[in-house]
Amino acid sequence: MNRRRTALAGVLALTTGLTLAGCSSDGGSGSEPELKVVGAFMPQPVSDMAAGFLVVQNSGGTADRLTSVTSPLSDDVTIHETQNQKMREVSSFEVPANGSLDLERGGNHIMFMKLKQKPKQGEKVSVELHFEKADPITVDLPVKETTHNPKKQ
């Protein structure tokens, strides 16, 4: 009887240890958002407003959300979606696990209102992207010609 209790206690301890190890691996690599920004740019503004475009790539196993954008260029920076050729401000955009969030001309984008100055082609505009889970990412948006539109690949 004593051996059976010892064996059972050993099995329970081993099982509990494996279960806890399984739980702790949920926070390990591969399950956190792993974000990277590519293809960032801003067309040279022609008024006191501007738009920003970029792609947030997520190579991690967990989705995240872009919740806001800040920039020294404007105190009024928002994120907008475009549907049926109409723009509207949104509170966040999903960055899917093992996927990407495309902010592009004619679609979802960053909107800068009441610019403190109008950046010129060749300059860079700094922005900080804020996410629900991941740390903020600072990106420089190169200012391109007003009509710049990179081709989809």
C-alpha cells in the first residue's frame, strides 16, 4: 500500500510538472506578436493634412492590435479605414498572427491633421506606433512625391 501511494505521488508530481511546463511555454517564443514595419512612406502633403502608409508584419503566433499613432508632426494623428470609398476613424486595426496589416493608398491609413509644418520630399517624419500587446515601434516615414504609390507585388 505504501509503495502504491509513493508511486501515485510520483505520477501526480510528474504530471503536475508537465502540465505547468506546458502552461509556461504559452508565453514563450512563437506565441507573442513579433512585429516589424516595412514599406513606410508619406506622400508630400499639399495642405495642412497628410496621410501615412506602411505594412506591419507579424511573424509571431499571436495577433495584436494597432491602437494609436503619435508623431511630433501633429497633435491630431488618427487611424482610418476606407470602405466604399468613404473614410472613417477607427479605434484600432488587427495585426493578425503570422500575417500583416497593410496601410495603403485607397485603403486603411494613418491620418495627420493640423500639421505643425509641411514636410518636403526627401525629408522623414517620425511616428510611434502603439499596440495592444507589443512595445511601441518608432518608424521614420520617408516623404515621397505627392503621387507616390508603390506597386503591389
